[in-house]
Amino acid sequence: MRTFVAIPLQTDSYALLKALQEHLRASSADVRWTAVASIHLTLKFLGEIDPAAVGRLAGAFRAIAASQEAFSLRLGGLGAFPGPRNPRVVWCGVQGDLEQLRKLQERVDEVCAQLSFPAEEREFQPHLTLGRIRSGRNLQRLSECIRIGPDLQCGLQADCFNIYRSTLRPSGALYDVLESFALCAREPE
């Protein structure tokens, strides 16, 4: 089954993501927009795995979650991979406690490597995928919309991460949570 590890979003994030997508839709670019309710912060794409591997991953991820405090992020800003002049993926940015986010992502990647999953070769660039470019139609207008994007922001409490199964369908991917791992509560200051 096709799987990945990600931090889910709270429902109050959806209004921001929808507003950002609406801003970008005004470009009339040929983009396959991600369903807002399906957007997540990916930590590790695992690809096709044997269902039995989920149990091994879950045990290791529980240990990570037990020793990692929850942290706060902010969603906001727009960008594109590989860049705004030749976009293939349009994204919403992630700010806030990026050190804790990177620490969590590195630990997830290390555990996966110990369990024979390939280590990530690219540097982790936290983002939320808003859409994928299908053709070159109106790319210049899309790039301009990315450049002058609204300065909307929304808080996100990263208090858990999940293993998801991804089922590909013509209407878009369907995601099911296979296992969830709650991060430690923060110590009061």
C-alpha cells in the first residue's frame, strides 16, 4: 500500500488554505488543486510498502512521539517548486518552531532508514502543497499571483503525526490514517 508520514492540520487552517487557493485560481492557470481537507505537512513519503511494515514503523514512531514535545507553527505565504518562474508545485509556507519540526522530520527519517526505507536525499523544505501545474497555460499570471500573494497567516499546533495510506483515484487521492502518534504535552512556562 502507498503510505506517507505527516502532521495533520486543524480544521481552522482550512479557511486560510482555501483563501490562498482562491487567490491563485484568479490566474486561470492549469493547476490540479489539492482538496483543502486533504492538505497535510509531509514528514516522509514511504511509497509502496508491505502492510506488515506499519507495525514496525508504529513501534519506532511511538518512541519518537514519547520524547518529542508538541510545538507551534504558522502557515502563510506562497511559493513554488522549483521556483516561481517555472512552477510545478504551488505551496503554502510554514514558519514558527522550525527547529522542532526539522528535529521531528530527521528522527522520522532516521527510524525509516534503520527499517530499510531509503533516506531522504533532498533537504527537508516544510510546505503544504496547494496544487500541481498541469500545463504552461497562464504560468506568468500564476507567478504574479504567487509573488503578490496575500499576507494571511494561521497558527498550527503540531501535537501529533500520523502514518497515512494514500489511495489514488481519478478524482484525487484519498487519505486514511493508519496510526497516530501524540507528541508530549509542552511543559508550562
